[in-house]
Amino acid sequence: MPQKGFVTAEPFVPKGITLAELPAAVQHCKGCDLYQYATQAVAGEGPPTARVILVGEQPGDREDREGKPFVGPAGKLLDRALDEAGIERQDVYVTNAVKHFKFEERGKRRIHKKPSTGEIDACFPWLAVELAGLRPRIIVCLGATATRSVLGKDHRLLQHRGEFFAHSSGALATATVHPSSVLRSRDEESRHAAYDAFVRDLVAVRSKLKGRASTG
């Protein structure tokens, strides 16, 4: 969670805001400088009854233009992996730790740039609204930025990948790679191996979800 004294989105989060109100409210956020360059803020999306929340890093170029999370190539890979893992899409809410697209321009292209620690912390109040509104059973962190936001700076994704931890929201939290990292694999063989490992992590989420359902 963000520390006192840091730039933060907190003053821009309306008191008592609901999930339904969040997409409009987040457009007014000036909690960090990213709002000056992005097309729009991109809130999470999914049913309010979702038992799993998938937290990515930030919107990509296409998400920034369309205003929806995970609609690009990484989103398509994620949908396929969820299907193979047996996780119902109606059970999933997708969002990002940072709601504005951070990029650098190279000619006519906008190239993804990793959010800073300050930007991740500044945006946490919006993610907190989503967690409080959903009250999910399981939080799945996709990549290091989401892991930093949800589980803190001392959590090591590669060291603890696939493990489950109690979160202050009452959910179980786990971390795996971001689907975009699968797409960036150096060759087809590596890509298949990375994808299979990613699906296995999601299968573990499904199994844990069933276990939590049986215990209430």
C-alpha cells in the first residue's frame, strides 16, 4: 500500500464509490502524472459476483484507445488460458494495478514503459475500491507490477510463483507471469513451455477456488 507523503489517487476517489461508478470516476484522476499523456483511464471489467480478480500491470496501447482492459494480444492469450484451465469467464474480473497507459513514443508507435514504484503506489486506492467492491476469494497477480501492488515490495514473484498467501482483503493471493511475457518468448518452443506453465498456475487457482467454495 502507498506510504504517507507520496503522490496518491486517494483525493480523487469519491467516498462510498461503487464498482459501477468507478469507470467514470477514474477518468478524473490526477493522482500521478500519467493522466496527462494517456487517452483515458481504464478501469477493471467483469461481473460484481466474480470470485477471482486478475490484476495486470497497466493498459496497453489498444486498451488505452478502447477503454477496456485486456483486449489486446495478451488478453486473447489470457482468455484461451482461462478456458483451458477450466475457469469460467463469468467468475473473473480483470483489471490493472495502474489505470493509465505509460509509454514512450518511437515514431508513430507508442511503446510500453514500466510504471515506477511511485506510480504503482499512487494508483492503489483505485484497486482497493475494486477489491472492496468485489470481495473476491482469490487475487491473481499477473507479473511483477501487480505483485508489487498487491503483495508488497518484498514479495518475489519468481521465488513464490504459484504459492498462495492470505491477503488483508480476506482473499487468497497468488502471483504468476503476465500473459504478455509468454508472447515475448524467444522462440516457439519457449512460448509453448511458458504458456503451459501459465495454464498450470491457473489450474491451481481453479483447484483452490473449488476448495474455498467447499469450505464456505
